[in-house]
Amino acid sequence: MKLSNLLSLFRVALFPFIIYFIYQETVFYLMLALLLLFLILVSDFVNTYLVQKNKIVSSFLDPFTDKVVITSLLLVFALRGSFWWSVVLFFISRDLLAGLFRWLGVQDNFLIQERWPNTILTYLQYVLLSGLLTRDLRMYGVISISWLEKMDLFIILITGFAVVVATVSLFYYVSIYLKGIRKKRASGQPLTKEKMVILANRKARGYHDAYRRRLLQVFAKRRGAQVDYLPAKKLMFQDAERKVKDAKQLIIAGGDGSFESALNYKPFAKKSLGFFPLGAGNAFYSYFYRGKRFEYLRSRFQFREVQQDVMELEWGGGKVQTLFLSAGIDAAALHLVKKRTQHGFFDYLQGSWRALCNAKADYDFHVSLDDKEQVWANCVNVTLAKIPYYGFGLRSLLQLPQPDDGNVYGLAVINTHSSFLNKPLRLWALLLTTFGMEKAPLLPFQGEHITITSKVPFPVQAGGEFLGYTHFIKVKVKRKQKVLMI
């Protein structure tokens, strides 16, 4: 086992002993508790140094070990009446509010990164805990050193500093969020004239909902666009070129698969493609409309034309153009959806549950990232995309992809501990991504061309469609497509 993993487990293992020693209320045990707290802090320093020096993925325990240790010990002292409940509740409230603003930032498509106030606050809290333990030594009367008499004042000062830093860090989150809102700029060029044709897929699950069909008619009327229905066959866009030859903008009314099919239809390469959500997951709705709900129904809403990179995926079964794909347990979940119904989210949950119970989630990937070789052992899942959503509002990337920079953006879930934990960690990774938290087991990356190989075949999906199992995938930006979005 890696030394960094051992250090992470070491810190977790020491934590319960500290609580036990505190409640023994003897000088000997308090000295042991103080020593263990010091060892936790030193091991944290060493682990951070090893991870940064060797450029390795850290333990998934690292992101919350400090918070659990600090908060739990402060609660212990508060329960024993030797520390202020108001301060403990303030620290907890600060963490919750910081998480809220991180989540709000992700919803508005920008990330709030942790900075120096959080690091300083963590170390101040460790110093505070050391002071509380040292004060207890004085209380039992065995140690009587003059400076220990001033420990109460020391604790008050450190607590004050910690509260000030916590307040500053909270203002940091608020200011970064407000700054991000002010700096949000619409991408691309506004359309001066709309000449749209809507191509609707009757096979899309949302089409069977009368309310969704009504919204489609409202959208078409307010845009002055005609609606043409696609044939119910595999090559849905066959002969569509003739119908839309005079239209500059095409709106694909369907699911994510319908839009991906349009990307792969060569006659549409010079058109501007937009999206109307008639599918189940609708990852493209989250991306193109930025979660603005029904704003696309308003006639005054102005589309903007953006140059969008389109990736090419090559795998054992051929090639396809796509805007998002994944390899690993996420692809297996789509494969395990036995029957698609009109309740797409529940279908996805059903497939995910079967994947958690039955699918393989530990792959040893050999990765070439712009010709730099890497090995990702015990990898749960890899996402490669130009849009940061899976569908159902789930975020798939930590990064904010630039639509036309020529790079493929990725996020890997890599567990440095036992593979037994891989499947629960996938759920934890989704939560981290939702809050925009770049912490283990997540590994964000990007490059112009990426190759992933494995001795064991792994499942792969693109655009929400399961493609099969393969020993390799090669991904790069193939071309640019004009798209319509906010």
C-alpha cells in the first residue's frame, strides 16, 4: 500500500483514541491525546508533501479527515462544557454556507476554488484544539508552569483569530460568487435573423407527454418556425437535407441521442444546431439553456451562435462523433437499463442500482494524454466531454469546458484503497462534482488527444447511448459545429 494511503488511514485510526483519552480525564491520557493530535497534524503535512511531489492521486479519506477530526473534537469539548457552543455552531454554519455558495456557483457554471483562508482556518483550529487539551492538563493540577496560567487567554485569542478567518473565508465565497455572476457573459454572436426548422423525433420519450408536445407547439409559434417530424426509423435524418436546405438554424426536438445523431449527419455540418428537450436526461438542455427552465419559450429570448468543438471517439466497434462519453461503471449503468419507459430518471436509477450490484468497477487503465503515459490503477469511471453534464441535471466535469479551444476535458474517479469501496465512491464522486469540489478520488485532466487502453474490456457510452465493450478508446476534437445556446 502507498505511504500516502497509510498516512490517511493512520490519521483516521488515531482520531477515536483521542476522544477516548480525553474522557479518561487524567494527565497521562491527556498527554497521549495531545501527542496523537500532533501526529495527525504532522502526518497531514507529510501526506500533502508526498502527493504534490509525486503527483499522485491522494486518498479519498483526505478531503474530510480534517473536518471530521476538528468538528468532532470541538463538539466533545463543547459537550464537556469547556468550549463555547456558539463558536462550534458558527464553524459548522460557515462550512454549510460555503458549500451552498460552491453549489450555487456550479449551477451558474463557474467554480469557486478553495484558497488560503481555508488552509489557515484548519491550522488555527488544530492549534485551538491543542490549547484546549493543554488547558485540561493545567486543570488537573499536576503540571504547574507559569505560562500555562495564561492558557485561557491564549484560547480566547486563537478562537478570535479562527472566527475572524472563518468570517473572511465566508466573505471570500460570497464575493467570488457575486463576481462570477457579474462577469457572466453570453458566448458567441447573437442571431440577427432567425430562420428555423424544427425536426422533432416522435420516438423521444418526452414526445409522448401531451404537455411537452404543447410546449413544442408554443416554441414553434413564437419562433415562427415550422415543425417537421422525423421518420420512425434508425436513420431518422435520412432525406432531411432536402427539407431544411434553405434553413440556417435547425432545432432538434428530442433527447440527447437525437442531437448526437444530428452531429453525425454530414449534411448538417454547416447548419447551426439547437436543441428542444423532448428526452429523458436532456444533458444538452442543461448545457445550451444553462438551466433557465422555460426561457426558451419566450419570444424575446435571443439565441446566440457559438462555435462548438465536436469530439471523435474511436473504439473497437468503429468511430462516432459526440460531445460527451464515459468509460467504466457509468456506461455499464446504461447497458443495464433493461427496458426504457416514459420515466427516464427511474430507468436510469434502475440501471445504476444494477450496476452497483453487478457491474465491474475496477479497471487498470493505461492512458496516453498528449503522448504522456500514465497508469490509472483501480479506476472506477472516466468521463471525456465538451459539455459538463450527464443529464438529469447531473454534472459530469469539474472543469468549465471552453467550447472551441480544441481540448478534450476529462474527469477520472480513481480509488487508491481497496476496490471493495469503488462503487460507494462513485456516489461520493457525484456529490463532489455537484458542489464543484476538486478532491480525491476525482482527477480532472484535459488534452488534445487521449488514448485509454485496458487488458480487460470495459464498457463505453457516447451521448447517453451504450456502444459496447472495448479494449481501447481514442478521443480527440474532430471538427467544429455551430450551435445555438444562451
